[in-house]
Amino acid sequence: MTPSLARPRINRLFRFQWEPAQQAHVLLYPEGMVKLNQSAGEILKRCDGSTSVAEIVADLESAFNASNLAADVDAFLIMADAQNWITWSET
């Protein structure tokens, strides 16, 4: 489980962008590209190093008129961390 005050940011080894040809957000890196689904794109869009996990969850729930997204966001961030897509800051 990720600490709710931790602040994820996209790892500098990757570039996050919208790719019109793919009609999706992608992570670009020297060896290739990762095409993201809509949920992953929306989460990573909010990983700026200054927004906490709790704030990301609240923003997503507000933006998509949803509730109980914390477990899904947490699971994605754990996977993204394992893939080295994100880094963490506690401040």
C-alpha cells in the first residue's frame, strides 16, 4: 500500500505525453514506448511530484463522479513503481 501523503512523479527516464496517432497517453523512453489505457493516463497525468496519492484519488473521484477509487489507484501506483515509471517524494 502506498502512503497517502507520498507524492509520485513520473521518472525522468520517461516522457509522458498524448500521442495522437495512438489516441492514447504514452510513456516514451529510449528503448520504446508504453501505450497507456485511459485510467493509467489519468492517474499518471496527476503524478507531478507535488500532488499526494490522497489528492490524486480525490481529484479522480471528483473528475469522474466516482467513489472508492483508492484501491485501484494504489494498485496501479504499486505496478508503476515496480516498472520504474514513477519515483516518490515524501515532502
